[in-house]
Amino acid sequence: MADIDLLIREATVDDAELIAELTRGSWANKVAPSSSGHREEPKRVAEDLQRGGGFVLLRGDVPVGSVRWLPLDTELDVWEILRMGILPGYRGERLSQHLMEALIHRALAADIGELRLAVRSDQEQLLDVYAAIGFEIAPELEYTRANPMEPSPIVMRRWLRN
């Protein structure tokens, strides 16, 4: 299908249930069962959307993916990217790249200086994907939302200002 069928729209609090479902669906059989993404709740999504923001990706009029971001409590010009996911039937089309590009443009428009994301230690194949769009490994950083029951994720950053 052509990219013309794609729409990325900014999420509202009314999308909390949809985004929770998209996250759980995207995580199923893809991310380790211990990940908190499998237990995503609309209440948490709504709180994240109120503090930060998110996008919903639609193929035609079918929601197929989402991503969220939150400002760091200590550095308001830094956003942490979280819970990006594409439903299984829509993978392999580089749809997450469209979500990431939209997020980068949104961050630039908001005068954000840096984006950060965490890559689970069991998904290191994603490091190259994010490196290709300008993220670099930042071993000096800790992910503020890391699950203490899991191995520490690998934190990556992308500077948006020189």
C-alpha cells in the first residue's frame, strides 16, 4: 500500500484506551512478557498524554500504531520517547519510522533540545534502526522509567540543537 493511506494524528486524552490497546497489541509476542507494556492501562496513558503527548498512526481509518513522549522532570527541553509500537499485521513497512519522523518534527516545533529513548537489552537489533535516524548510544544516561525487575535498557539520545 502507498504511504498515501497513512495518517499520523496527535493523540488526545480521549485516545487513552485506544493507545493502551495498541501498546498491548504491539507488545504481544514481540517484547518479553515481563515488560510493563503488556499491562498498559488507559489511566497511565491519559496521564502521559496530559504531561507530554503522543501520536496515533492510521492506515486508512484503522489505528495500527502509536508513540508517546514525556518531558524529563529535571530537564524540560528533553523528551523521553516511550511505548512506540506497530500492530503485528502492519510490521515490515517502516511505519515506526513515520511515527519517529513526526515526533522529531513535533519536538523541533516545540524547541526541544534532545530526544531520548530506551532499547530493551533483549531488543538490541533496534539500536541500528535508531542509529540510522540520528540517535546514538549514551551509556552515561539512565532511563528514568526503567523497570527495576528488568535488565537496564540501553539509552540512546538525539540532539536537536547544535
